[in-house]
Amino acid sequence: MRFASLGSGSEGNALIVEAGGTRVMLDCGFSTTETVRRLARLGLEPETLSAILVTHEHDDHIGGVARFSRKFGVPVYLSHGTATAVNERGVIAESVIIDSHTPFAIGDIEVLPYPVPHDAREPTQFVFSDGAARLGVLTDAGSSTSHIEAVLSGLDALVIECNHDRDMLMGSAYPERLKQRISGRYGHLDNAQAAQILANIDRRLLQHVIAAHLSLKNNNPDLARSALAGVLNCAPDWVAVATQADGFDWRMLS
């Protein structure tokens, strides 16, 4: 199994997971033209995608889904709550409703959805497996739960939100209401929260840890890397960062 990011942050998100003959995209927050351009950077054609999975209805995750799905005939998997929110703004032609607690398969990829606290209708994150290795993704969650940490234990790779440094956010020019939303229970994980989640899970099999969804204004890669490396007891540069402009290149799981 391998995975890569097209980009991660408030201006757009998309992640590719591939196993055997199956290739799925998690979220699509970019325009169709931009998504195709970023796929090409990874050596991929849009017609080769088996499915799009959606975490929630915020524009930086859903903005390009409907048009991309229609143009290339790619089915979209999403929770009932997310589907309801999305369809209020434009119907997705081919959608599959999933239960956020029930595993399912798309070709050669096993998918385990799990609910997270975020200010959306029915936000869902995912763990992907090819039967041998497991990749977990956790972005857009304001806090952790025992269920989240149970699901993320024993992974081979983890992409985890490090949205902001709390001191930078609180000292920023953002309106107070926005600061409270971002830092609240249903907002976004800060570096310290991400590190605490990492400390609470079984980390023994981790081959890759990637900090994602970093704020361009209220965080920086060095702070995110340092927070996670402190838990992993590794050099900060072992921790990768998914950037807004470039995401990250292919990572292999064995």
C-alpha cells in the first residue's frame, strides 16, 4: 500500500491511497483543473480513481468533489449527515452512504470509518488497510476521544492534524469568536493535542508520521515536527509535513 497528498490546509485538501488495483481519494477541496494537475504530479490520471471518500462538508474538503465526480464518473462515499449537507448545495451524481461506525471495502482497500468531534453534520475520519498494513488519517477534529485513540492504535502510518500553535493563535489578529471556534472542542487540533493523541496510542509499528492541515498563519512546520518528535523520541526531520502547496510525495507501507 502507498499514499500521498495533493495538498493539505485551509485552502484545499486531498489524499490518495492505493493498494493492489484500487486507488481512492480522500476529500477533494481543489477545483477539477487543479486536482488533475496535482494528480499528474504524482503520475496519476483522474480516470484511474476508484472512489472519493469525504470526511465532511467544509469547502476545503468538499469543494471540488461534485464536479470531479461527475466529470470522471467516480463514485463518492460519505456519511448520511455529510450527504445531506452537501446536497443542499448541489447533488452529487453517484453517492454511496456509509455508516460512520461500520467497516466496508472498496476493491483491494479495507476502510474503517470513525466519527470525530468537529463542527460539521456527521464528520468522519478513516483508517485504510490492504490486509497487511494500516494507514490512519485524523484531521479536522477539535479534541480526542477514547474511541479515536483505540482506532488509531497499532497503525503502520498516521496522518494527523497539527492545525495551530495555541499561543500563536491566541496572539493572532483573528476575531475572538474565530479563535474560540478553532481552539474549541469541535474545532481543530493544535500541536500539543496532536502530540498527546500520539502519546496515548500504540506507536510501535509506525513507519510514517505526517503532520497535516497546518495553519499558514498560526503554525509552522518546525513547531509541529518538534511536538510530535518529542513523543516519538526521534529527530524532528523524521516527522513529515503535508504542505498546502505540495502535500507530500508517495510513502510506501510494507
